[in-house]
Amino acid sequence: MNIPFVDLSAIHKPLTEEFVAVFHRVLERSCFVLGPEVQEFEAAFAKYVGVEHCVTSSNGTTALQLALGALNIGPGDEVITVPNTFIATAEAVSAVGAKPVFVDVDPVSYNMDPAKVEAAITPRTRALLPVHLYGQTADLDALAEIARKHGLFLIEDACQAHGSEYRGRKAGSVGIAGCFSFYPGKNLGALGEGGAITTNDAALAQKMRMLRDHGSLRKYEHAVPGFNYRMEGMQGGFLRVKLPHLDGWNQQRREIASIYCARFANTGVVAPKEMAYGKHIYHLYVVQVENRETVQKELGAAGVATGLHYPVPLHLQQAYKELGYAEGSFPVSEKLAKRILSLPMYPGMSADAAEYVAAKVVECSELQLAAAAR
């Protein structure tokens, strides 16, 4: 049996006629950038998240950058985030001229550890930027309290958390802003690139709309130097087609995850844990195993495709060498980076496929544990 890491065709094929209709509408209107398709998606996604405003952008990285820039975070400022994430989180901080400051993560949730945050706060700290990694939110009440205590902005990197919940509230609705990526492989993915910021702050939303469109709210009138971070009309339409299916797709992910979790109980495979405060939507299903490289190779030979998210923490990347961190600075993130393995996870994946993957993971893992014990 050959199991792909993700199968986007299983999601897209039933929606082909609706995608074609979007293409014809945009072609007829010639609204290829922003326009009514994007506006309709913004309204629908704001309602879905449970906020007043949604501002789309060209991708998830620019969404993060727009949120930071609109909050006047820039040179001389610091933003606290985590090292076990995709580089886009820190990249956006760097792009506005601020300095990313890393704190370690909780060993169970893999998200920002609130107990580590206050020690990293300095007079230059302006914001907390937790990442809702793999589809589960950080502990937002604890982080929000720290932010209030120190007068900081709480910005949610929800790029992997479309539909995830924290105490009944959708990811992206708790902080002053929530940032999303619609990269094709996300739980809600475009047929290309796309991003969005959600907020209840009308002035912030207005400023982000201006910044994404060359600092302009009226054509050829520019209040500030801005950017070209606009969403294409086609992508807005495609996302609007897919949004009503998101909760159903997330439920399918949770059903696959339940099979995995049941099969990994009482084995050497460390399964992800859904925290009591929220709802995990399993953008990625990430386990911990011993001798990860060998397990991954053996799974590949058995027809099981896997991924690594992420094998090198940001503080050990060449790009952030100048920050002065060294190996040992964030032991939890570093330990996870050596042990994590992402398993196949996508809507439309059959129960038989999940059972096969789980069986092979346990088999390969136990062989490595037995070898280590000899």
C-alpha cells in the first residue's frame, strides 16, 4: 500500500465545477486583484472566525508582516515568539525591522510555554507572537494575561490552525489580530497563495487594508509608503467555495487522528495530545520516535510518505545566527526537532490507510527501541 503525505486531489475534485464557475465570474468581471470575490470571502471568513473584520493578503507571511507593521512595530522593537516553527514567523518580525526573541515551548502541546515568557520581556518588547503549531492553539488565557500585565500586543500566528478552538473560540479571535496562511496544503488552502488577518479592531483593519495596497484607500492617493500584498480575485473565489467544507474536513482529520492515537497507546510512539482547553484540527499529525531518520527511511520503503516539521529550530538556523543563541538554548525545541515525524493526514484518507500507517509506524519504532536496548 502506498500512502501519500497529503492528497489535495481528494479535496478538490468534487469542487471542480464550482472552481470553474469562479474562473468564469472573475474573467467576466475582469476583477483579477481584490474585487467582489475577495470581499465576499473576507466577510465569510470573519463570520467563521467570529470577528468583525478580515483583511486578506498575498500569503501568510505578508499577513504576519501587515499585522506587525500596522501595530507600528519596527526597528528597535522586540517580538517574542518560538523557535520550533516555520521561518516565516520570525521572518515577518525581521521584515518590519524588529528583533525576534525566542522562548522555549511546552513539551506536551509543543506551543509557547507561558512560564518562559516573562523572563524574555525587556523594555523593548512590543508583542507576543505564539504559533498555534500543527493545528492546536497555544494557552491563550495565560499569554493574554502576560500581555495585559506588560502592555504588549498578543498576535496569533494561526497559519496552521484554521478552525481550531480555544475554550470555544476560534483561533484568530482572541488576540488583537490572528494571521492565517492559505497555502494549498493548509486545512483551508487556496489554489495558489493567500493569507488573511482577522481582528475586532476597526482602525487596525483599515490600516492593514491601506498598507496592503500601496498605502492607499483611494486610487492614486497614498497616505503612507505601503506594499503590494493584495489577494488575487481568483483565490478569494476559490477560498469562498472551500470554506463551507472546512469543518467537515477538520472532522475527518480528527477521525484519522483518533485511529492513530488509539493504535499508538502503550507503544514507544509518542502521540500528540489534545489539550483540555481546546480543539485540535490536526493540520499535521506529528509523533515522536526514537532514531527518527531510520524510522522515516523504513516507512518510505513500506510506502508511507512522511515529513519533518521542523528539523532545525530557528535559533540554530544560519539566518538567525546573529541573535547569539547556541545549541542548548531551548532544550525542549531541540529535543523535539530530533524526534518528531509527521504522518499522512488529509481529508478523504481511508480508515484502512490510517490503520496501515499506524501499524507500520509501531512496527518500525519498536524495532528501533529493541535495537537500542541491546
